[in-house]
Amino acid sequence: MKENQFIKQFLKNKMGVVGFSMLVIFILIALFGPMIVQYDPQVFGERADVLNPPSAAHWLGTDDLGRDVFKALIVGSRVSLIVGVAATFISMFIGTSVGIFSGYLGGKTDNVLMRITDVFLVLPWLPLMLVLAALLGSNIWNIIFVIGITGWAGTARIVRAQTLTEKERQYIERSKSFGASNLFIIWHHIFPNVFPLVFANTILVTATSILSETTLSFLGMGDVSKPSWGTTLHFAFESGALSNKAYWYFMPPGVCVLLLVLAFTLMGFALDEIVNPKLRQR
Amino acid sequence: FGAAQDETILKIGVKQEPDSLNPFVSWEMASFEIFMLTYDSLVKFDRNYEVVPSLATSWELSDDQLTWTFHLRDDVKWHDGEPFTSADVKYTYEAFQESEMGMYYTSLGGITAIETPDDYTVVISTDSPKANMLQNVTPILPAHIWQDQPLDSIADFEDTAMVGTGPFKFVSWDMNQQVVLDRNPDYFGQPANVDHLIYVIYANNDTMVQAIQNGEIDVALELDYVDIKSALSNENITDYAYEENGFTELAFNQSEWSGNFNQLIQNKMIRQAISYAIDKQKIVDLVYDGSSMIGSTYIPPSQGEWHYAVEGDKLRGYDPEKAISLLESEGFTSVDADGYRSNDSGDKLSFLLLSRSDNTSEVKVGQMVQSYLKAVGIELNIETVDDGVLYDRTMGEKDYDMFIWGWGGDIDPTVLLNVLTTDNIDNLNDIFYSNPEYDAIVEAQTHEMDRAKRVEMVHEAQALLYEELPYDILYYAENHQLVRNDLITGLTPTVSGAVFFANTIVNYADASFITEAAESSANSSAPAENTADSTPAESESESDGGGSSGLVIAIVVIVVIGGGFFIWQRNKSKKANENQKNEW
Amino acid sequence: MNRKYIVKKLFYACITLMGVLLINFFLFRIMPGDPVSMLVRNPNANIETVEKMKAAYGLDKSLAAQFITYVSSMFVGDFGTSFHYNMPVMKVIGDRVFATILLVGTAEIIAIIFGTFLGIVAAHKRGTKLDVGALSFSLVTYAMPSFWLGILMIAFFSGFLGILPTSGMTSPSLYFAVGMQRASDIAVHLVLPVLTLALVLLGEYMLVMRSSLIEVLTEDYILTARAKGFDEKTILKKHALPNAMIPMATLVAMSLGFVIAGALQVETVFSWPGLGRLMYDALQNRDYPLLQGIFFITSMCTIGANLISDLLYGYLDPRVKE
Amino acid sequence: MDALIELKNVTVKFPVKPSFIDVLKGKPQRVVHAVNGVDLTVMPGEIIALVGESGSGKTTLGKAINALHPSEVVGGTICFEGEPIFGTDGKLKPGYREKVAMIFQDPYQSLNPKQTIEKIVAEPLMIQQKNLSRDKMRASVVTALEQAGLTPGESFLNRYPHELSGGQRQRVVIAGALIVKPKLIIADEPVSMLDVSIRSEILKLLMELRERQQIAYLFITHDIALAWAIADKIAVMYLGTILEYGSAENVIQSPQNPYTQALIEIMPKMKMRRSEKRALLTGEIPDPIDLPKGCVFQSRCPRAADGCMHEKPKLTLVGEAHYSVCECRLEEMRVNE
Amino acid sequence: MALLEVDSLKIAFELTGGKRLKAVNGISFSLDEGETLALVGESGSGKTTAALSLMRLLPKNAVIDGGEIRYKQRDVLTAPEGMIQKLRWKEIAMIFQGAMNALNPVLTIEKQMVEAILLHETVSNEAAYARAEMLMRRVEIDPKRLKQYPHQFSGGMRQRVMIAMALACEPKIVIGDEPTTALDVMVQAQIFELLESLKKEMGLSMILITHDLSILGDICDKVAVMYAGEIVESGSVEAIYEDARHPYTQKLLAAYPIIGKKRGLPDFIPGQPLDMTKPVQGCAFYSRCHKAMPICLSRPPLRTVEGAHQFLCHLEGEA
Ligand SMILES: Nc1ncnc2c1ncn2[C@@H]1O[C@H](COP(=O)(O)OP(=O)(O)OP(=O)(O)O)[C@@H](O)[C@H]1O
Ligand SMILES: Nc1ncnc2c1ncn2[C@@H]1O[C@H](COP(=O)(O)OP(=O)(O)OP(=O)(O)O)[C@@H](O)[C@H]1O
Ligand SMILES: [Mg+2]
Ligand SMILES: [Mg+2]
């Protein structure tokens, strides 16, 4: 499918457009928000500022250290996005490579790679993530690594399946008849053709990665020096926001996560419909 | 079922679960509390932490202060009906000493021999005067049950019945759910008023507070002020606030090892500068909503006279100016673009702080410390790690400059003082602090039988630590216990301010439910066999008020949705049946 | 379905299991934080105590020796003794299994029924308001962090309305209750966690069911069925669903394996005394044997579920040969 | 004239992937006998049609010549211009791939939808002459496109396959084959996926190329009428064996083998055929894993005799440049006009 | 009266983006009892679309733009859904293009065959099974294989299964949509043999869709040649084979190499099929016709040669 045709299709898909617009808004917030709002997580309020409900001064009230919740969300969007995207990059890289090589080379390589994939697929991912995060210590790069390294197995499976059908195509045979090497074929034929699928999957995996970061942070494995929505939720839940009925503290970060993940999910869903013509809206 | 509607259950919400019910293995406060209720010690503490008789009715100390004679009660029966004798005491003390296991073992230090002239007399000899002999609350175990167990595998012994002499009998422990105890009607002391006692284990403060507000539990323990704020407006709930017998400290690496950490932290003046730079009051204000006491010396104020109160200008208050001038006088005059200081030889004031990820308050404290230090030109990097990693990094790799953690104490100050002795390096002494002067004072006070003199010595030790500053004591946390005053009566706080988990069990004996009516509304129970059975049997009886409305809702939701599904299906098939008459 | 297929899948499952065992063992050995350290942060502990405990738990031996002990004892069903609970791991786990099965089982059943149903409705009424509604609902639940959903549930049903209990599996006051009273007590406690977990699962099931069915409905054999004169409902039921259920069934079987571990969030929020929370606690307590046990059990469940899904696949889809 | 390519007793045996249980039981490896001792010679500029039913091994043989199968499965010798294409070390002789190109059946499938026509056509050069400059490469692409009848070549460079019609796509495929200036093109059913109305266009192009560049073709098809229309020689294949081989006239007009006869007989003739009964073959096609001992066609042969069951018949000369494994010569075919 | 009559039927597809594709552009034909009609034409000429409309099986985005379909004198296009469900399979059955995908992969052949019988006829299960076995025997497949799944059959066998299935309810008309493309000549011959004998036996009417003119003589009575959604020429097979008038038909016939005839390259039609989303001016074949004249830009008249032999061209046409 050609690029502009793809874009046209995407633009026709309402869900995709809604998701994309939401994402653009979040990206803008993440890019420029921190420059506009002045927020230093190290500046604490006074005792009277703790857990204040929303007001003109604090649009979403204050948190347990008297800081502005709204500003914290703006600043936190960066971490959530960066972690989500970077972790996805790692897992897509591993997943796609394993999937393509496994599917294309077949035989023993396939068997070995797939058995490894199986192991990663059956290890309980959330606990595994927690264990690894505990193992490595919770700074943001470790979190990214942990989410990336635990999340590739599903992608590998999908990419492998697609590679298997892709490698039966006649243009692969044609390429071979000219004496093309495996790497040539993988790079010129297999990868470009599994790419749409990988891309659609990337979007969905990003959604999962963001959720993973939130969950890790919520469970106290996050990087507190780089506040994200997940750490905000963590502190909200841990400092009695629920029993103090400080809705302004624990609702908005959750809504932010929900919207951002939803943006990716919507887009992924739309892409899926485009990549998979059978699902296409008639 | 002979459902006795009038049986009362005291339901106490806790966050901590016993680690084990084997006294040779266990370390947790929760276990300690349960041991106090199911077993008895020779002596125990009353509300004012005065020593009162328990299994021992009286005792004498020989003139050389080396031999103790305890006279035991002769009317005590174990929960299984066997009589209690001096042999049990001898067995218990010797078993702890020989196995060298468990939290009670160290409090038996110095005992050289135990003799039992008769069934109700115990004679204990020590090698030197033992100042904390009467602070020893080691639970006496039934020799007839434990003695066949080889000592080297005593950790594996499961006394599933937990036979003791105490006011409560152990019933069951469902992990992460509850521990259940029953009243011992034959208790030799004052038996409890309540028939059953359940510790309900909560994973989260918020849900526990919610639960006591909803009346699911009668008492909620181990809460921070921020957790309970919402409950304070509830007039049915009484808040018992108390200073924890312990402190939270900012610890500094004092290791002689010269590896991967900033040696500058071993400079006393820099440590003092750090201490001056931190606004402890604001930390307490924000993290505990002002409801904890800011820290100063090593033994917490809750230990009464043992606490040493620093006076006059020796007391280091919040004084960033002073901090800066201290740093400058140490040569840290150049300030870089970020505002961080270094000296002429290029040593930067940049430190690494470890804080425990699962303790939100400490994490917040760390963040605040970070910002205060920044204000005076000290860079602080924070890593949150879990307890295990913290332990490894402090005791093993030593690659840290500071950490935040806390200690909890005993009624006797020795235990806390011991932490920073040279002997305890590689063990409890997590910062490798070594000071012969301090060691000597701590050692001496353990043999000082004159209380006033001993207090003097303990103060001296604390003054030393305050000056040397291996630990900067940040605050003595305040803790809260909530009680449903509309349901429970008879509770009086101990001198510490706490009602339960307070080194004494008096309140368990005094607690009673206000009226049968009030109680039965929250409780309709049937006696179970010895262990509770979680598989529902077929029997009918009405469920309680709050619960049934929830159940009704659940059922209604399911019925409505299911009904909708059914109707949808029906409609479909009806439509499909039309138009079927004609033939082509 | 042929025997070869089953044997092969079983063999692969065994290999996976071995991989899990290996990772399981070494992962926990390289974890920082001596497990004993958790036990000795107590003023009364001393160095001998620590050594004694290490010896008691076999931690003083070499890694290789520990691994051999580990694998061999695993074969006789001995997962060691929990550091923290000082009880056989199997027993600790056994005590929790019921709670998790109750929670996960109920949630799965609800999610499967309603997820499939919603998916069918949406696919069938594709493009209508009904479809858009069901789709939005599913996408939103799919995008929601489950712990947060749990918090909202507590805030609303327990905090605001006050009609459902906040947490736990039983009311303390009904501890001694038996029979119906106990059952209804558990049922009441079950509502919120089940609802949370079911909502989270439901979204994915609905989405998969929907797209799978939409895809199937474009297949030529559906046209054949229509040409045979069947009405839409029969076509849906007899021709489309059996095909659309194939990916659905495998998804459900696979997620069954994950959900036990995934219940961790829900169990933590609701203090539900199940395996998920046990795992979280074990992690905090650095209870290696217990963690290993749980990892092993959950991996086994997933492997088992995968196996079931493979077999189910072979059963539902006669095309699967090799 | 020297033979361009010469096959001697070429066999292709695919190992059957053993089932897991079989491996455990230690059962011997089984093989699919896809090609079974084929002798064939192609002269420069010659068109040889390989006809036969589905599964008879036509494609497999074509790929064997193009060295597309792993060398383990191919037996016998394949000589190109008198020399074996595999050296003693089992490696393909360098330069061979530039002499032999292959065109596949489905023009929709043989082009990567993600690549521009330029890239597709240039691919052989990218693989075989790695250090060619971009400009030179582009020039060769344009030339090849124009040779394949896509003029002006430049206008196609940046297009994508989906923007072309089926016939144009097949021309692109041919251009891709031409760019290396091959001496032999193996064309595997190159027109069967195209609409009848445009098939001949492509065939015509192939013929012209032969005239101009002396390219020989191994033309694989199952349409014997098409073979008749364009081929110099026809080889009839059945179950991996060549049953009859000779000039198109001989094979079609005086078929010697019962199988060839049946094939010709059954072809639709664009005539009313109300009264005639079709001469259908009955009987099962043998499994290529367990080939029968004697003649491979015995199970369906209307004239199978006892001898056919036991001895494998050899291709023998039955007329001028006309070989057959069988001499059950029928009366002259009715198709002779 | 004719069994089935189609009168100026027009069908368009609504494409995403608002375009309309006129797939069928006013076609008319009729079919008598026992007659076989061939619909021929190249890919995309609207054959399948026309056939599907006869059973009202068009996809949702198809719109009938006009015309009428009458089966046994009753209007098919306006009949209620219940009636159509009875028309399907019982009256008109269809052998779909690519039996590979037209059979449900997860149901046994038996189930798929029996369900149709049970739907349309009130017979016992046993009777239905017996009928299925009989049909299998009829298409020369071992009835034991009824218990198998579609993937266990070869392509030719699946096609035969599909034929057996189409006959299950003894319909009056069977539509075969390219029943032999992608099959070997040998298998193709088998299938024609089978269809022919079945037709004779059961008095079936058939509509055979194909793009292969060469096979018509084997089985058909009448031919309608389609180009770009129109029938450009129709008549008996003999008439088409021997007296084709439309340039398209002529060219098409010449495109087949015939064994025994002179060797050499067959003819071809230059150019490409029409883009049917654009409106057609005049003759649809204009751009590819070797005899195109200026007048061809206006709508060509329908000329009748003799009897049912008609064609659509400005030229008088010569053989
Ligand atoms: N890679 C392979 N592995 C195993 N068997 C194979 C392989 N390729 C082909 N075969 C088998 O070899 C035989 C010949 O196949 P081939 O594709 O050469 O036939 P063909 O004459 O080209 O048929 P068609 O006309 O259908 O293309 C068949 O039985 C086929 O199943
Ligand atoms: N569902 C659909 N949506 C849009 N366009 C369609 C649809 N089905 C068919 N068409 C278009 O309608 C035209 C006629 O299609 P149809 O399938 O009837 O052709 P055909 O003659 O059967 O061709 P073939 O020989 O390839 O089967 C084609 O241009 C096709 O692209
Ligand atoms: Mg082939
Ligand atoms: Mg068609």
C-alpha cells in the first residue's frame, strides 16, 4: 500500500483520527507543557496546602506534599510517554528480529528461538517485571529496559506467523532465483512487508507499555525522581487520598493514563482495520 | 447449629502479619503481640510499664546482684490442661540460649545457670549484674510439648495448637487474612471480656480506615495521621495517638572501607551542616501533617527518662545559614552553575541517598531532604530500592552515602544503644560506626543496677551520638490507633499513648462491647470447631445487613443483564419465523 | 486430532517448562538482597543467627548444588520452605489457591459470557450505534489500568454508597459463620474484585470476538450458507461462530494462564488473599522459595493453558494437523 | 551446435518432515520423489515446453535447473554449456545465475508490492553486481523495461506494481529477467494467470526476445495446446518422469505414449462435443513417496500390460527426434487434418 | 414460459469514497427448463455479480439500479426475505468460484450437506444422510469420506463435493461459477462429464460462468458473452463458435490455441479492460476494438442475426 493511500485510509477511519488527535494533544503537552507550567517537584507547599481541593490557584487541587496536581500531571506526561515509547521500541526490536529470523530461517533456528519465546510467553509478565525492577533498581532506564525485555514474546509470535506467509510469496522465490542472500531478502522483502503489521502492533504494544509503567510505578517500583502519572497514583493511593476523598488527586492521573492508552488503542485498532482488509469498514 | 448470638468478637485491623508463630523463628511485632496473649512470661508490664507479677508472683535478687530467685504460681494450667511448673521455665530459657535463635535469645544474655529447687521456684544465676532481667518477657513454653523437639531443628517445629498459659487460645491463622484467638476462660489472671479476638490483616491503610468507618472492624492499628484524617470527623471513632518507640534516621556511611562512596560524608562538620540544612519540622508537617515529633537524640522521648533532651544552642535547629557557613569553613566555597558546592581540590558535595521504595513516607522525606540540601549547595541523588537491596548495598557493597530507615526499640534502651556499637559492625550496625568511648558507656550501663546512674550513662551515650552524628534522627513518628467508641469500651491508653501493640496486654483484658444489641448488629456468629472451615456448607440463615444489600445488587445486575440477553435472543428467533408460508 | 500433534505439543510444553525452571532458579539467585537480610533487620539478631538461618535454608551451599537440590526436590513435589512463613511452599500456595480460583474463575466466566456476547452483537450490528457503544465501552475498559478501576470501584461502592465491603474475602464479624451465611458473605466480598477483573478482561474478549467474527463473516463459506437459504441467525450460530470461536477460545485459554498473575493488581487493591497478592508480598519479603513456587505454578498454569489452547485449537479447527 | 543446458539423470528428492513419533521410533527417513531421473537437452534459442498434470514435477525440475533447491536434494548432473553447474566443492559456478533466469506463474505475486518498478527490475543487478553505480543501474533498468515492451521505460520507474495491469506486471517480471542478459529463461506457467485476451501479447514478447537475443526457454505449462502453439519441442511429464519427448509436431500429431494421447484427447477443442464420450483416465495417481516399481503411469494406463508392472521403461527413440517410454502406438490421431 | 428471466438488470457497487462501480449494466437473458447457459467474459466483466443477484446474495454495498429478475414468473428482487430463503438452494443452487473457500472448514462434509436437506425438506435425519451418501456416490467419492473435513480433500474432489451439495435439494437451476478454473485439464474433463450426466438425469437447468470459451462446446446450449457489465453477444453455442459477429467475441475466439490447428501464436486483444467506475460513452469495447469507428462513441444497437443470436455493435458484423 502506498503511503498517501495509507494516510487517506487512516484519515477515513474515525477511531484512528480521534486516537491520533488525542495523541497529538498529549505529545504537545509533553513537549511544551513543562516549559509553560513552572513545576518543581522539589518545591513543597506549606502544611495548609496539603490535599487542598481544586481552586483557581490549583486547578486540580494539591497533593500530599502541597504541590499542584495539575502541574504534576503536565510534567508527568513526559515520563509516561517516553517510557511507553522507549520500552516499546526495545520490545518491538527484539520481537521483530526474533520473529523474522525464526520464521524466515525455519528449522533449528526457528525451534530454538520459539522455545525461548515460549518461556518468555509463559513467565507471568507482571511479576517478572516486578522482580526485574527490584533486581535492577528503579531508575527510569531500568524501567524501560524491564518493560521492553518482558514484552516482546507476543510480537515475535505475530511477526513469525506473518513472516511464514510472507516467505512463501513468489517474489521471494524470484529474489532467490537471482541468488539473493537471506539477509538481502529479509531486509528488502520480508521486513517491508511485515512492517505494517509490526507498526499496528507497535501502537498496541505502546499502550501496554504505558500501562505497565503505570502499574510498576503504582506498585512502588517506579522512579520517584522522575514523577510520572503512575508515581502520582502511587503516592495518591499511599497517602490516603482515597479515604480522605481527595478525588482530585487520584482521579486525574488515572484519567490521563486512560486517555493516553485509549489514544494508542484507538489508533492501533484503526491500523489493524487498515492492515487487515477483511476488517475494513465497507 | 447452636448459633450463640451473644458471643462477642473483637476485630482488630492490622497491617502487619505474624511472620511465624514459632517463637524461635519469629521477629515481627505482630507475632510478639500474639505470644504475649497466648503465652505468659515470668513478669510483665502494666499500663505504666511498671513490672508486675505474671507467672512469677515474687522475686529476690541476691546481694552480689548475680542470683535471681523467682517464685512461681502454683495454680496455672496449660491450655491442654497440663500443670505449669518451674521445669517449663528452665526448658524455655535453656532452649532459647542453646538454640541461639529468635528475638528473645539476646534478652537472656548473661544468664549462666537455671535451677529449679522445686516445682514453683526458679533460681537464675548471671555472670555479672543483669540490669534488664526484669525487662525480659520471654514467653514460657510448655516443656511437655516442646522438649522432644531437637534443638537444631526447632525452627521447623510447628506447634499448631500453640499451647500456652495466656488469656487467649490460638485458633487459626489464615495468611494475609486473619489470626483468630479465643478467650481462655480458665486464665489465672483477669480473663478477657470478649469471646473471640481476630486480627484482620489489611494490605493498605486506606482500606483499613474505610473498613473501620463501615464498622467492619472495631479497632484499626498502625496508622499514620494522614490516613486517619477522614475518620477523625466520625464521632464514633476515637483516635489514640502515640509516639512510636523508635525513630527514623538519616544514616551516614561511616565505613572505613574506601570504595565507591563519597568520603566527604565522613566529615563530621559536613554531617552537621546537613543536619542544620534540613527543616525537620516542615518534613513532619507535610509528611505527617504535623503529627510527629521532630528528631533529636537517639533514645525516643516515648522511653521517658531514658530520652536525653538536648538543651540550649547545642540543639541543632533548622538553620541553612549556619549550614552554609559550616560548609564554607570546611572549604566548600566554590559554587557551580547548578548551585552545588565543591572545594578547591575539586571534591564535590554530591551524595547518593537510598530510600525504601515500599515506605511512601520515607520516600517523600527523601525528596524533601533532597530539596533542602540543594538549597545549601549539596547535591543529593536518590535511588529508591526495596529493603533487600538496601540491606545488600549497606551491609555488602557499601556503595551509598546516606539512607533513610528506622529502628524500633524495646522497653529497655540497651537494645537500641547496642545497634551502633563496634561489636555490631557487620551485624546491626548498618553504617559501620565505631567509637570506643561510646562502646564503653553502653557496656557499662548494662551492668549498672542503680537506675539513676544508669539513666545518666544512657544520656551521656546519646549526647555523644548527637555530637558525632552518625545518624541524624529526623523524627519520632507518631502512630495512631482507632477504636469504635460506640462498640468498644474499657480501653485506657498506656503511658506510651497506645492501646494495643504497646508491650502490655492489659487492654485486651479490659476491652468489652458496649451492649449486646450493638454488638449483635455487627456480629452474628456461630461457634466453629477448633479450626475454622472455609468451605461453605448447606445451611440457611440470614446474612448481615450491609452485606445482603450488596448481594442483592449483585444478583439484580446479573439477572437484568442475563434477562436482556435472553429477550434479545427470543426476539431474534421470533423475527426469523415470520414469512415462512409461501412456496415457489 | 492426531496423536502426533498432541505428543509434539506436550514435548514443547516440557521444554518450555525446563526453560522456566532454569530462569526461575537463576533469576532469584542473582537477585540482590540476601533473603536472610529480611529476617535479621531486628535488634536482636546477630551474625550467628544469620549463619544459622542460611544453613537452615540451604543458602550456604554453592549455586550448582542449590540448583540440583532445587530440581530434584521439585520432582517429588517439594518446593522448599518459605523463608517468610516458615512453612512448606506448597502449603502456603495451597492455602491461597481457592481464593484466586474463586476470583479469577468467576471473573473469567463473566468476562467470557459478556465479552463474547458483546462481540457478537457488535460484529453482527456492525456500524450501528450499538456497535459503536459496545466498541467504545470495550476500548475504554481495555485502556484502563486495572488497579485504578479497582480504586474507583472502592471509592464509589464502598466509600460513597457504602453498600459493598472494601476489601478482603470475608467479614471479620462473620468469621465463625458457616453455610449460606458464609457463602453469601464471600459472594458480597467477591462483587467488586470480580467486577473489576471481569471488566478488564471483557474488553479484550469483546474486541477479539468482534474482529474475529467480522473477518469470518466475509468468508466465502458464509456466502455458501446464505445461498443455502439459512437465515442470518442460523448462519451466525452454525457457520460463523464455530469459526470465530477458534481465535477466541485460544485467547481465553491463554489469558487464563496470565490472569492468575494479572490478578496481582486487583488482589493487591482489594486485599484479596489470593496468589497474586501472595506473590507481591513474597517479592517484598524476598521469599525466594515462595516466589519460585508461585512463578512455577503460574508458569505451569500458563503452559497448561497454552497446551489446552493448542489442543482446543486442534479440536475446534480440523485443519490443524501438524 | 553445443547444448546450452544438459540434464543427465536428474532427480529431486524432498525429505518428508518426519513426525515426532517417527523420530522417536527411529523410522527411516522418507522422501518425495518429485523428479525421477530426467534427461533433457536444451539447445540455444530453443523453446522446450514441459507439460503435465499438476504435481508432475514441472516446477521442481525448473527450480532444479535454476539451482533453487538445496544441493542435497538434487541428484544427477546439470551441465551448462558443457560444464556441470556445481563445482566439486558443491558450490554453484559463479556467473551461472546471470545466464539462467526464471519467470513465475503469478505476476501479481512475483512483484513485491512495497517496491517501485525500478527497484524490482534492478534487483538482480543489486544482488549480482553489487558495485554498479546508480545511474548505470537505472540505465539498464530502462533498457530492460523497453525491451519488455514497456515504453518509455522512464515513466514506469517510480510506479508501484498495483498501479499496473496484469499484462504490464508480467512484462515487468520479464524485464527483471532480461536485465542480466540470460541465455535461458525458465518460464513457469507465465501466462496461466492472465486473461486469455492478453496472454498472446506476453507470448509474443517472449518469441521476439528469442529472435533478437537467442534466448532459450524452458516453458512450463499444463496447457498442451499452448505448448503446441509455441514450442519447438515438447516434453510430457508424469510423476517426475518424462514419458514422451520430441518435436511439437511429432508429440502432438503422433503421440506414442498413452498418457500423451489421453492428454491430447481430453483438451477442449472449441467444437460441439455432444455425442462423444470423454476418454477419461481412471485409477489413482500413485503417491510420489512410494512410487510403483514399473511404469509410473501403470495405474491409470488404459493399456497397462503385465510387463508395465515390473520393469521401469526407459525413454527410447520411437521416431525422428521423438522419444517415448512406451510404444503402444495408437492409430493416427483424429486431430490430424 | 422461461423458467428464469432477467430483464435489463443493472447492478452497481458503492465504493468507499463515494464512487460507484457499475458492475452489471442492463443485461437480459432467459433460461428454459433443461437448458444450459454459459456466461463468458474476462475477469471483472460482472459474471459473478449477475449470478449472485439471481439468488439475491449480493454483498451489502451492491445496489440494484433497475431491471427485473423473474423466477417462475415471480419477481425475485421484491420477494420477502422468507421467500428468498426458500428460493435459495431449493430452487436455485450455486457452485461457488473456488470451492476451497466455499466449504466451511470446521464442519464435516456430511453436516454441510445434510443441513441443507433438513432445512428445505421435511425428511428424517436418516433419509437425509442416505441422500448425502447417494450424492457422494454420484460424484464418485467414497461415501465413507462424508465424515471428513474439507481440507482432507483435493481441489478436484472439493469441487465435486460442492457439486453434490448443490444437488442436495434437487434444485431446478444450478449456477456453476467457474467450477473448473484452477483445476487440471484431466479433472476439468471429469467434472464436465459429471455435470453433463447429472443434467441429463435430473433435467437441470444450468448457468455456467466461465472465462474459457474453448470449453463451451463440451456442455452448453446457449452463450452470453459479457464485456464490462454488458452482454455484447448471445446465441447458441454453434452460432457463437461458427458465426460470431461481435469483434470482441471474434477476437476472444481467436485467442485460444487449438491443438491440431495451425501452430503459431494465437491472437490477442490489445489494451486493458475498462475502469468501470467511470461512465461509458457508446460502445464499451471501443478502446480495444480493431474495428473501432467514430460512430462507436454512440450507443450501439442490439442486432439480431437469427433466432436468439443477438449482438451489440454498430457494425452489421460478418462471420
Ligand atoms: N519443497 C517441497 N518439499 C516437498 N515436496 C515438494 C516440494 N516441492 C514440491 N514438492 C512435491 O513434488 C511434486 C512435484 O511438484 P511440482 O510443484 O514440481 O509440480 P508441478 O508439476 O509444478 O505442479 P503444478 O502444475 O501444480 O504447478 C509434488 O508432489 C509436490 O507435492
Ligand atoms: N463487493 C464488491 N465491492 C465492490 N466492487 C465489487 C465487489 N464485487 C465485485 N466488484 C467489482 O465488480 C466488477 C465485477 O465483478 P465480478 O466478480 O462480477 O466479475 P467476474 O466477471 O465474476 O470476474 P472473475 O472472472 O474475475 O470472477 C469488478 O470490477 C469487481 O471489481
Ligand atoms: Mg508448478
Ligand atoms: Mg467471478
